[in-house]
Amino acid sequence: MSAWTESAVAAAAAAWVWVPPDADEVRTEAYQLARYPDRYFTHPACVLWSRTDGPVDELIDEVAGHVCGWGLSEVYWCVSASTRPAGTEAELMRRGATLDDTAQVLAYDMTDGLPELDEPPGISWSVVDDAAGLRAERLINAEVWGQGGEAGEPDEAEIESGLAEVREQLADWSGFRVVAYLDGEPAAYGGCTPVDGVARLWGAGTRTPLRGRGAYRVVLARRMALARAHGATLALVKGRVATSAPILRRAGFRSYGEERTYKIAVGEGSAQ
């Protein structure tokens, strides 16, 4: 019998946050705020979760003070069913916050097996474990996550550092990345971090000119198979509503709610 009840999946989703060791962080009993270095393809500063029964206006003002102290003028704020106070989302919007992204929390119970995902001809794949794979990963990330492919060629120091991290994770399969190639050209990429039986699937995307040809499905199928082979029984994704979520639902993933991310200005000139 599977252990992945609805409440267990919800708890696994709520526990999933990512803060790299070189990020600045403020973590209290009420919230977790992180400032990410520029080299990451993510928001500069983000409230990863907030759960408190205190006044919502004081919570937002406190976060704004930290963000301004970092020299930033805006912060992103993740809101889900577990967010407290209950009025957080309404207060963010009252202050002028705009919806930046909506993700569905999607999960697939792998206890009894994997979904059948066809892998079209002409697509190859590999686990990232060398310099060529790292360069392919960087190219795809740069284009998919809004950098227009202009992130620049990584220097040897970056490659060496990246390889050390990749190989450390592969030594015990605490994390891995997969790249799919269409006729030899880097097409799609995705990462996986297995934690307590949960395969956290992240960062997946396909370069725009190569979409619709099955590369995303290959990256999804291979990550799930590798994670299950190394002990994971639940695949968990926070998929964008307009892009990856429909593919994941067709693959048999179930929805367990939404996470919405708002962008709000802070400091002088922001709404109070």
C-alpha cells in the first residue's frame, strides 16, 4: 500500500524550498526569505513561505526592510494553501503586487511503477557529468529562463566548480541533471533532488525552436526512472500552468493545488 496520501503529498510540497549555500537568508518562525546570487536563474529575492498568526502588515513591512537593506527594490512572494495569515495574498495585492507566476503542485505515485512515456526517434539523452553536459545545461537554462542565450560561455573555473558539485551529488545520487538532445543539439534539460523518498523534479524546460518534439517527455521519463531506481517512490513537480503542467497531467500526474508567486515593490514609492 502506498504511503502517499493527499496530506503526505501536501506536506512534501510544503517542505520543498531551495536556498543555495552562497545565498543570503533570513529565516524566522514566521517566514523564510532568500536573496539569490546573480548567477542563478531565479528571482533576486523571494519569500519562500510565510506561516504566522501575527499581523500581515507587520510581516510584509519586516520583509521589506530586509530587502531594502540588500539594496533591492522588489521582492517575490510565494503563496499557497499553507500560507498564513490568511489575508497575506489580499494584502500583497492591496499594496500593488502583481501576479508573476502560477505553478500547479503535481505528483505521481511511483510505488507501483512508472508512467508510459513514448520517446520519439532522433532524441538522445545523458546525465550531466562532464564539461559538455554542463555547457549544454547552461545554454538551455539561459534560453528557457529568459536570458536569451546571452549568459556567456562559462570559463574553466566555472566548469571545474560545476563538475565538482555534479560529481559530489552523483556519488550518492543526492541530485542529478538530465539533458536531452535532438539530432545532437541540446534541446531540453531538467534536474532532480531525491529527498526522503520524494523525487523533486525542477528546472525543466525546452528551447523554444525545439518544442513539441518530445524532448521534455524524455527528460521527464529518465529523471523519474533514475530516481525510482535509487529509492524514490513519489515524483513531485511544481509545474507552470501554461507550459509544463498540461504535459505532466497527460503523463498521469495529479494536481494537489497551486502556488502563486507575486512581485511587489518595496521601499520608497511602494504602496502601503
